[in-house]
Amino acid sequence: MASGADAAALVTSGADEWAAACPPLRRNLQLLAPDEVELAKMLLNEGQIHLFEHWPEPGIDDDKKRGFFDQVRRLNSSYPGGLVSYIKNAKKLLADSKAGKNPYDGFTPSVPSGEILNFGDDNFVSLEAAGIKEAHNAAFVLVAGGLGERLGYKGIKVALPRETTTGKCFIQHYIESILVLQEASCKTVDDGCQKKIPFVIMTSDDTNALTIKLLESNSYFGMEPSQVKLLKQEKVACLADNDARLALDPSDKYKIQTKPHGHGDVHSLLYSSGLLEQWKSEGRKWVLFFQDTNGLLFNAIPSALGVSATKGYNVNSLAVPRKAKEAIGGITKLTHVDGRTMVINVEYNQLDPLLRATGYPDGDTNSETGYSPYPGNINQVNYIFQRDNLPYDTRSIDCSALMIWRCNANTNEFCGCCYLQCHIMCVITFHVHFVHCF
């Protein structure tokens, strides 16, 4: 903390001229530690002067002012590139949104390559066996940062019953399924395999403590506690207007309003935690991502993993049959005029107009199968570790989407929270395939 003498020297030397445009902040510089001064400079440089305009004289709310910088530190450290990068990305996305820019401009959609599986037939059973053989070399990652509020449930979604006959909750079902896969996979190995399959759960401020309590009170549902790792995602700052000014909390003028960054945070958390390097050193080949309330998923995971193993896929997205124009995103291959290609989820309200604008006058229509050729995304993705390096470096991921609520089309301010959200499939920048399960 800077002393009064230090602050006086600062003012006398003119070293505080950078804060001249914001007198309330300038008067309070004596309260700030050196790193807080640098954060304040950064905020002013990024057009965030409004954050300090209400600050009273030193001696009033000093603890709250220091608390403000504690929050700024967290926000700055939790986003790749810090708040400068966050604000820069926000300004670009806001400008694109205001201008009505088409994010798919220059791209032509087509159906990605993949494998169509029919549950229980010979091909399915064969691929399932191949997947079981590979399972002991896999790690499972569950994104579980959300509550069940939209379902009228006050607890965490993984505590919801998967079915009503036994009342078994989702997380119990997932753990028991992984343990069964672990045992079955080790039986296929001749060297007395004792490998434990890691299970990672991404939580949030809303779900972390409740998830720990659920696991501990049920002895981890039979899984060894050392197999389970919780990674808690941080929140990101909300935006107040089209100028990407950070929004102050309406109930506390010394706090920036925040929202969860989205389930795509799991990628950077895996990287920063060191788990990816650990798994690589252990010889693991696969990372399987899934979401919190999909009770049928483990019926298809072994066969999907078998497809990846037998076909040599680096990335494989498990999908489901989807009717044309159904309100679910479609897995789509996009080819740019410059030759770039990617396979991603295109939201249903974007897929039909994209097809119509690129030579398909009927848009998203059902094929002879009775379903759209663009299968439905369920955010279940299998990644393979490359032999010499990891499949993605999350330090440089730029995968934000803009979540925005405007009061009307002409206003510069937002009537609700606007923030950048990261999606679980955003790191897919190389060739991806899909498994389409019936």
C-alpha cells in the first residue's frame, strides 16, 4: 500500500498526470498499491473512466475501493490476454453486431463426413467393442456449472434424478458408467491393467460447493476420490453499452457486474491446471467432453470412441438425428473462399438462412431419410492427443460469442447483461467428423 508520503511525492513529481482526466481517481491514488495503479492506468486507457467517477474523497469507503481492485485482479487474470483482450474482443463483436455483419460471410456450408450408427446392429457392436478397448486410455470431462432454475429446481443439475424408479442422480449414473467402462476396458488388456479413468468436473461459483458436498456425502459414488478433479470457472465482466464500458453492479457501485463465461472455459482450465500435460505423460489418448444432464449419453460413448479409434479421427462430435429447422444446432462443414475449412455447430436460426444464401433455395430441408443432413449437436466431443503435442493450445483461443440484450434497436445502452461467452466446441479449428446415432 502506498504511504501518504509516497502519494505526496507522486503528486509533486507530476507522475499522476495520467489520471488527470479522472479527478476522483487521482485524489485516491494514495490508497493504491503499485499493481493497482497499473490496473487503474489500464482501465483508463481502455475507456473505463466511468468506473471511478463516483468515488468519494479518501477516507470514505476505502475498503470498498480496495475491494474493487481485488475483483479487477481476478477478472484480469481469468481471461486469456486479460481485460485488455476482453474489452478489445467485446468492441469488435459489438461493432460487428451493430453493423449487422454476417459471421459466416465468405463461407459455404456442406455436410461433414462422419459415420451413421444404428443402435444394436453388427457395426454398432463392433465399434462399441473397439471403444471399450480404448476407454482405459481416456479421460472424461463433465461441464457442470449450471443450476436447474429453468427446470424449477433449486439445486445443481447433476443432483437431479436421471429416472424416477430408483431416483439415481445424474452424477451417480456418470460415475458408475465410467467405472464399468474402466473395468471392462482393463479386461481387454493382457498386462493386468490397473489404470483409473480420470473424471474432471468443471463447476462454477454457483455449483462448486454443492458438487463437493454431493460427492463427499455419497463417498464419490464408489469412485476413488483421487480420480475426481474439480475445476472452477471464473466469471467475466458484463458490458453496459456499445462502447464496451464495463457494467457496474446496480446494488454495489464498487463492483463490476459479472456472468459465467460459458462451458468453453473448460479448455483453458484444463490447460492451466496442468492436467493435459499430466494425461499426456500418462500415455492417455482421448479426452471426452459431455454436459450435465444427458442420461442416454453413455449408451453411445463407447461406439463413438470406437469410431474415432478405427477411423483415426482427431476430433469427433457425437450428434443425433435432427428434423429440418428443428430448434437445435446442426453440425456443419464450412468452407471459406480462401480455402479455410472448419466443422462447427451452426445454430438452427442461422443454418437455414446460410443455406439459402449460398445456393440452396429451399434452405434446411429433410433428406430421403426424413431428417436434415445436418445432424443435431449435443455438445459431446471426443478429442485425441497428438503423439508429439497437445491437440490445442488454449492460451491463444479466441472463441467468444456475444450475449446481448438491447432495450431497442437504436439505443446505445443494454437493458440486460451483455457479456462474452465461450462455447465448448469453439476450439475445433482442425478437421472434425461426426457420429450420427439413431
